[in-house]
Amino acid sequence: MKRITTLLLSCLVSTGPLLAQQGVTQCGTPTGQAPFPIQSYKELPDPVAPSEKEWAAVKAPQVQWGNTDTRYAKHAVPVIQSQKSITLEGWRGEKLHAQAVVWTGTDLKGLNYSLSEFKNSKGDVLPADAFSGGFVRYVMTDELNKDGRGGCGYRPDHSIYDSLLVADPIDHLLTSMPMEAKSTQAIWINCQVPQTVSPGVYRGTVEVKDGDNRLSTLKMDIKVSSRVLPAPSQWAFHLDLWQSPFAVARYYQVPLWSQAHIDAMRPVMKMLADAGQKIITASIMHKPWNGQTYDYFESMVTWTKKVNGTWAFDYDVFDKWVEMMMSVGIDKQINCYSMVPWKLSFQYFDQATNSMQYVKTAPGEKAYEEMWVAMLKSFSKHLREKGWFDICTIAMDERPMEVMQKTLQVIRKADPEFKVSLAGNFHKELEADIYDYCIPIGASYPAEVLARRAQNNLPTTYYTCCTEAFPNTFTFSDPAEAAWMSYYSAKDHLDGYLRWAYNSWPKEPLLDSRFEAWAGGDTYLVYPGARSSIRFEKLIEGVQAHEKITILRKEFTDKKNKTGFKKLEKMLSTFNLRDFPEVPAAETVNKANKILNSL
Amino acid sequence: MKRITTLLLSCLVSTGPLLAQQGVTQCGTPTGQAPFPIQSYKELPDPVAPSEKEWAAVKAPQVQWGNTDTRYAKHAVPVIQSQKSITLEGWRGEKLHAQAVVWTGTDLKGLNYSLSEFKNSKGDVLPADAFSGGFVRYVMTDELNKDGRGGCGYRPDHSIYDSLLVADPIDHLLTSMPMEAKSTQAIWINCQVPQTVSPGVYRGTVEVKDGDNRLSTLKMDIKVSSRVLPAPSQWAFHLDLWQSPFAVARYYQVPLWSQAHIDAMRPVMKMLADAGQKIITASIMHKPWNGQTYDYFESMVTWTKKVNGTWAFDYDVFDKWVEMMMSVGIDKQINCYSMVPWKLSFQYFDQATNSMQYVKTAPGEKAYEEMWVAMLKSFSKHLREKGWFDICTIAMDERPMEVMQKTLQVIRKADPEFKVSLAGNFHKELEADIYDYCIPIGASYPAEVLARRAQNNLPTTYYTCCTEAFPNTFTFSDPAEAAWMSYYSAKDHLDGYLRWAYNSWPKEPLLDSRFEAWAGGDTYLVYPGARSSIRFEKLIEGVQAHEKITILRKEFTDKKNKTGFKKLEKMLSTFNLRDFPEVPAAETVNKANKILNSL
């Protein structure tokens, strides 16, 4: 593929929310538009020009149903069968999706679409607000590391990577879209089937137009089973996508923790709640991950060293964040990062010098214990007053064993009842101390540990990050991989899935998903303007599948339905990491989905 | 004079107390000793070599009384009359001084001296602890601006100025001192005459030795009058030398506001109290003078902007400073700088962003009023609780008239009872609002204003800074100028004197009194180790003279002693700025002193 070396949007080093607060805008974008668009925006130019030869036969606009596993390239004629009618299938309460594709040899002034009523044979209608979606937009991405082994590492020289415009953001804010001749545009349609509708087939159409000029009408049947998926807040699935309030403040150019910031975050976080998120990500110290993201994580706890040498803590920001997240429905757990940050340096406001100071200290040292025991005792008191102590965990990333053990000692000294979570490798020495344990998707828990943890209702999950070439949720990953992961989690009887970055946006996430480190899209799943993405919708598909499997397993166990159980487990046995990349995730997932819907 | 271009100690830009707190030492000194010496230290080499011809006649060590108006050069044979006996004269309670001079053609291993008992004819003895002083040390200085008009302005190229080693610090910490052949060394002797001794002449001697080898015995008579000078704390003189706790923390390499810092400051500030200081200098915001000194002034008030947008203030540091200063006897007034800093930028700890932030705002703006009304209301409450409201002033330096007027409006809005002080030009528009008014020594108050202010007990003073070529207290200024200023203040019926820098030490104040701005010694009067200086002792001489004049004026008025009054005013009439530099300050001061002691 063509290499585009000049498009990476990195004219300034990471500046974070502080600049944003001061209303400082950063340098412009190659599209000429103002930075940080929210309502409407222009995409970056496609590095690949359409092939005249390929497009020669295409004149009038074409409209067909595509599938939701394909990112249809902007410059290419889609390889697609003629399909004017599809059937979606799912439980009541489930969110289903479809993708229509438009391609044209001539310019279109205003592509738009509208949905008819969806009615079953008895005349029952799916409410209009059950449907969502939008135009699938194109964003710049890169590719896996050159050795094909994951997407980790810094990428100071982006010129060695392919630059690729891929379909990912789902733009629900546009009602009409111009199309250039010789280009392709997809339309994503979600149907959130109400839990209360009658089972049956609901029939309707999608009318696709250019302005007032009808291009095509596609048929869509929605086959609703009698089974009911609970509301996301009731799902057992332990979804832990780490949120960044700091990226939102910077991107929206609003002061951190102002009402404007809260207002900007709410729809972004509501979308996460609706995906079944259970955990609030809280940063209880400055830069828990040493500022690795475009916007670093600031402490939500105010650390003050008083002039008399004592520590004082203030939880105003922490409370504001937690209460906002709870208000959108994410209220099951609060994970607090980090007693063992990636750089063992702890910032605080020093009253004596009227300045921000750092203590460099490590678990096992006196200064570390002194400051953290003071903090945790105060924090425990505050959490208990708020009634949050039982849902709060002191959260760690993988650190050397000795460091984690010494950290645990300090936690226990401050308050032995604190829950602890860990995202890292499996360590039998630590496991008994970890309430919420998450290991890489390629690793495994000993069977007896898994059984005991299940019995004790201890959240036990997998994560993916930059390490995995497959399955993953890079902007260039096959969309079905995002669903695959949750089937795999279900196969191994795990409770859910963790990813370290829900919205750690790079500078211009709507335009360019690449970052100075890791493969494109590694740092976020959703887009500004509370725009979803193909990846995120497929991830929800997987979460729903996991939830359905949990429900079916319970039912089959309760009802001693061995046949059902066998079908389920046989289906799950088709999810094997070793099959990547030869067996496409979509193939496995789609087969599994059909089986699941048949049970 | 010879120009030495390489000696200025400025290997690092100003770093201030923060580095000090972290124990970071700065680059070494040309003497090879560790930075920031306290107990003992080596002086910088004299840029001027002794003249072989001049010293040819000097073999054995010579000892004579000198006068206290001369800085005897290290490399030169002192021009001095043979004088083995002197008489000091003063009131009971007064601090008197004398200077002995030793010069030698041969090396001395350990110059030392001891004082005999000082007895009057009735056998009464002055207590041994009445005496203080020490070896007069040499420090590097420069000179006035090249046009001879003061010492203001930055001096990025010190090579254009003379470098001159001058006698100034009085080192009371050494008991013995080696002397190189062909060099001169002075010994400073203070006698703090107790208020309770009998009047009369107390006779004693000063024995000067090299090791155990007696070089000479000098006679000293101390003629004590029956008049009594009150203790410095009781003086009416309004002495306002601005203190820098920040320079002490950095120089002593102790954490700001730690016990070690308090311990280091106490003797330095006690020395100031003993000079009659009445005012505590408090910085209530960050960098009131835009960090113009080697160690910038940090806020003693903690400004916090809470996440809910309200301001919070903490006075722990302010209280600690004020209480420490009061404990050494400086407790009459607290001047708080500054609502109108030199750069209209206000730093605060911002809870939302967990960082130090600045507001740029000016008097007359909404943001300015909002923050300062909040601060002053809180401050007023705190000061009243502490019982300090009546001795506290909101202090300004000269700013444009409109700015000062708008500032006053904000003060009045917050608490109309706040006292205000101003060091700047005389403005009739503002005068009624200013409790403590200080104008440059070359300016003057209208007679009716002076009379009214005196009647209302409003402190009304002069200041000197870098502007004045004469009189001044640069390290190269004639020592008597430091005394002259207070006679001049008395002549004009003013209450005292202000200088902006008691101890804003440059990097290595014991070695080099020069700074990146202003003439040498402009930024400080005393030295680390609570070492006094010739300048400071002469300044005390002037303060005492002012106090004596105030006492005599009152007595002469009360007793209708017109003769005394005339003599006093005639004596004061000899103090005229226009006489500089033709008439040496010492000549005027010494004549005046004799008259004063005769009244």
C-alpha cells in the first residue's frame, strides 16, 4: 500500500487538559478545519486514489446490504453480492446491527436514508427510537508492527507504516452526506430490540436517497426470539474499559470538572454504560501510567502536604467523577489507580513551597508507607462515609512480584478490608489477595483457581492491549475480533473483558486514529460527539453473546438440558487463539451466533 | 581600578528555595570551598595585589585604632594616624562601636584579640556580654552605574564594572584569623551599653595578639551619659527592612518552613529586631516582585481554587512566619505584599487540574475583584481571629495611580477597616487612604500633610533603593551614609526609614555582594551566620540618633528648652542631599553625633 508520511497529526507534543482549560487551541489539521470538531467534520484525504479501471463500470449509485464484518474501503468498489433484503435475528433486549453500502460513479449531493415502520404480522410495531446508527466514516490508521507480532512500541517514524483510511466511526450526527464520484459509503443501522415487544418477525425497509431522489429501498426483517436479554446494567458481564475524563476535557476544550465538562462526558459515558460497563476508572494519584496517553491522567484526589508535615486529602474531584458515572448507570465498581504507578514518583501540592512537588519512593520504603498509609486510611474513611467502600478496589497493573507484595502489605496495614484488583500476569502467590483479577487473553488461570474464584463471585477476566495481533480492536482489526474475544472469555468461563483505553483519544481521533505509540486505534474505541464505531458495536455484540451464554448455561444447568449444554460448549470450542489469522474471526463468530440464537 | 571579569558568582540562574529544599547544591565557588558556607569560609582573592613599594617599609605587625567610617582595603597600608587610645561616647542603652586596624609585612598565623574588664572609677563594671563584634571580612563588590547616577538596572556584563574587594561583613564566629604578609585586617568592636549602668567613664583595653604573641594593647574609654535610650522594641523609629525567609532556606539548604528553617532564621531576624525593626514583611501571593531577587518570594498564603469554583485560603505558613517574627520581638506591624504585584499574574493551586495555575487579571477587572474580595474577606476574618487585624496593612509598591485607586476600591469592598501601606511616590489623591506612607529620600511630603499625619500617628517615612548614588548602603558606599539617612529623616520630621532588602542574598553573599541587577550590596545588609556588617552597624547608629533626637525634641518641647531645640535643629540643618558627594557623610554625621551627645 501507499505510504503517506505527512499525515500524522502530531504538530505539538502532548499538552493535555491544562492547555485545554486555558482555551489554547493547538495547531490546525491538514483538512484546514478548526481543531477538535464535534458536530461535523471533514475526513482526511484517502491516501489511495480510486482505480479508474475498477470504477469504469460504475455509473449510477449502487445500494446493497453489506455485512457488518467488513470495513468497506472508500476508494474501492465493494466486493459484494447483490442483496436487497436481510434478516437480523436476536433476543428481546438485544442490540442488533446491519450495514448497507452505497457506491457511486457520480457525485452525490446529499446521501440520506430513512427507516420505515417495522411491524410484525399482528401489527405490533418496533418503536422508532429502537433504531440508531449513522454514516460510517473513514479514519486514518496504520498497521501491526512490521514483524506482525502485535502493535506495541513507540512509532517515532510513522513513515515506515502504511497509512490507511479505514471505515470505523459511526456518525449519528449527520442527516445527509455528499459523496464524491468513485467512492463508497456505508450506513450502519442498529436496532435495540425492546425487552417488552412480542416475539416474531418485524418487517420494514430502509430507503436510501440522494437529496429527494430515491436510490434504492432495502428490506430488513428483524426476527425477535422469545428469550429476553436483561438491561445492560443487569448483565453479569464484567466489562472494564478504562475511561479518560481528561481526553474529553481537552478535546471539547472545556475546563476540567466544569459543568461543561460533565455535560460533554455524559453521552460518551452513557454509551459505555449501555455496553454493559461495570467499572469506574479512577486515578487517585498523578500520572498512574506516567502520562503515556495524549492526555495524561491527573489525580482525582488532591494530595496536600501541610506545612506541619502531615498529609491532607480532598476528594471533591473523585466524588464528582464517581457521582457523574453513577448517574449514567456505571455503579458496580470503582477501580483506583495506582499505588504502583509506572514511574514511582508521587506528586503533591506542597503547602510550604506553594508548589507541586514529587516524592520518589517505592513500596518497601518508609516514605512510601508513610504517605500511602495516611492516604488509604483517609480514603477508607471517605469511601465508607460515601457508602462506596465495598465497591472500591485499589487497582494495580503488572509490577514485579516483590513490589506488588510490599504494596499489599501497605494496603493491609491501612485497612485490611480494602479490595484489590490486578491487571497483569497470573501469580499464584498473589491470587488470594486479588478481588478482581485480569490476565492477558493468551494466558490462563489454573482450573482450580477459576472454580474457586467463580464460587466466591470474584471477577476474573481477560484483557487485550497492544500485545495481541489477533484478536484485537485496532482500527484496522477485523471487526468480528471485537466480538470473538467475549466468546473466548465465555469459553474459558471467565466473567468478562478489560481494555485499558475506552477513550484515551489521540490528538484528532475523528481524523487519525494513530498515536505516537502502538498501532492505530489502540487508545480508544469510541469517538468524540459520542460517536460509536464498528469496533464498539461488534464488541457489544460479543458482550451480549457472553451474557446470553451465561443465561443459557444457567438455564441448561437448572433444567439439566444436557443437549443444549453440549451444543453450547461445542460452539464455544471453535474459539481458539491458534486459529488466528487463518480462520477469520467473522466466520467463527457468525456460526456461533446462529447456534446461540437457535438455543 | 583593575577590572576582574571572571569572579561574578553566577553559574546558575536564580533557582530559589525549591531546589534548596530538595538538597540540590549549586555549582562551586572560585575559592574551591563548598557552596553556602556558614561557620567559616575563605574570601575571594583580592583583584588588587599589594604594592611592593607601598609595603616596603612595613615589617612587623602594626596595630592602631582606626575609625568606623573607613573600609580599610586588604591590599593597602592603611592611611591612619598613630592612635592607641580612643573614647566612645553615648547614652545608656546605646550601642557604640570602634574599629581597630592591624597590618603586617609578615605572615601572622592567628590574629586574635581579647577585651579587658571595663570599669569606672567607682569600680562598676560593664558586663562582658555588652561587647560584641569580630573580624571585618572582605567581600566582592562593584560600583555605581557608569554615569554615577545610582545603581539601578541589570548588569548582564559585569566586566564593564570595577571588581573591588571591600571590608563589610563583621565575622563574630571566628576567634582567630591568619594574615598574609602585606595585608590589612580590621577588628570591629561593639559595646551595647546597658540601660542600668551608672553614668561615667568605663576604661578598658583591647589586647591584640598573634597566637600567644602580644602585638599591641589598645586603650578604650566608654563615656556613658546619664541619658537612657529605650530598648529597640520601644523605639518610635519606624524601621522597615524587608525580610526574605526564602533566601535563608536556600542558603542554609533547609526545607522551607521546617524547624531547621525557623532555627536558621531566628538569629538573623533577632539581629534585625535589635536594630529596631517594627515591621514583618509578608508575601500573600506568589512573586509579589516578579522574582527579581536571587530567591523569589513565595506566597505565605495558600490560594486554592476548589473544583466547585470557590476560593479557599490557608494561613498555616503566614501564621508560622508571623509568630516566629513576633517571638524575636518584631511585632508592631505586618505589611502584606501585594495586591498589585509587578506582574499582574496570580498563581493558585487549582484543585480541578491538580496543578498550579495563573490568572492574569488587573485591578478594575471582574476576575480581580472576585478573587481579591474573596481573599481579603477570608484574610480579615483570620487576622481578627489572631488579633492581628489592627497591625496588618495591605501593602503596595508604586503603581500607576488608576491601578492603585482601583485596588483601594477592592480593599474597601472586602473590609473597609483594612490599613494600607504604600512605598512609592507622594500622591495627594491617595494620601488619606494610606496608613503607612513611604516616599523616596529625594522627594518630600507637603508640610501640612506631614503635620496631619504626625498628629494622627501615621507612619511616614523615606526609602532608599538602587536609585540613590548617595546616601546609600551599597557595599562600596561610605559607611556613614547608612547613619546619615536617619538624621535626614529626623530633620524632615519623618518617622523612619524603609529599604526593600534586609537579606535578599545573592548566590554567595559572604563572598560576592554583586548581583545580576543593581549595584553590589543593594539586595542585603547582613550576612549568613547572622553576621552583621559595617553598613548595618552604621545604620543602627543612625536609627539610635533618630531616636535620641525624638526623645530630645520631646524633652525640649515639654521643658520649653528653646536653646536645646535650636542646637538640635541647627545640627540637623547640616544634612542636605545636595552636599553629596562633595561633603563626606562621615564629616556631617560625626559632628552631629558630638552635638547630640552634648545635649
